[in-house]
Amino acid sequence: MPNAKGGKKFKKGKKQTFHEKALIYKDPKEDQEYGKVMRAMGNGRFEVQCFDGKTRTGILAGNMRKRIWVNKDDIILFSKWEFTTDDDKCSIIHKYDIDESKRLQKEGEFPDTVNLDEENTFDAGDNFTFDYGSGSDSSDEDDINDEEKDKDKPWWKTQYKDTNDNSDVWQSEKINLDDI
């Protein structure tokens, strides 16, 4: 096949397809369940809040290590460990994107008690109001009065903080130039 597009990387575009990925659903026969990552504990281990009500330690599957990064508040699919007596460990086998998790919630896969947007809950009672003018400091009023007086004067006649001289700045320069 001749290269009609130019360059030697023209075949790269053929591999890109723009279709939706198929959703991966839980398989009850395989003892799979959905969960939300609460915190990372290091070494591919995570604290997972399962949608069945338990908190488990999720261990990242080997084929996901160094390929898929799992963070706090991610929705995952995990498989419970059948070979242990305690039911507190599981293997994380899939991570859902934000749009995939919202599609799963719309389809009714998650319980009604699950809220995907917990970190963005703001109530009307969370607003704070600050009252800056409630103090009875007379120094604040004096500062305001001084600023109002300075607004009326031209900028070259304003009083500087480091000197108490109210004389005209240009006049002092003229005198100094005339003396030379």
C-alpha cells in the first residue's frame, strides 16, 4: 500500500476508533460487587466502601498495576475473595470512569443510598457572613477621613507618610534647581 498521506506514521490514525466502550457489569456468580475507594494505603492496597455496606481492603489486580491509576472517590468493580474465611479482602478488577459510573447509576446498578457527588454538597447554611464595620475603633474613621481629604488634593500636594511636610513637591524642586 503506497503512502499517500506523507510521513511514516500515517498508519497511526487507523487504530483510533471513536465508539463507546461496553460497560462491564458485576457478575454475581463470580462474587463481584461495586465499591468506592475511600483511601489509598500504599502498595496497591485501598480501603474500599462496598455498596453492600461493608468496608474491605481492596488489592489491585496484577494486570492493572502500573497501567490504571486508582484514586480516592473512584468507583470500582471488585471480586470478593472466596478462599479466605474472613470477608474483609477483595481484588480490584476494574475502575469506572465518571461517565461510566453515572450510566451505571442511571441504569439502577447502584443502591439508592449511594451518592456519587458527595464532595460537592453545599447547603445554604454553610455561608458565612463577616461584619467589618462593627468595630468602634476611631482610628478606622480617621483613616477614612484622611483618604477623603487626600482625594480632593492634587497628587503632588499629598502628605507623605514618612514626612510631615505639606508643601508643594514641584515648588521644592524649583527652589533646589534655582540654587544651583
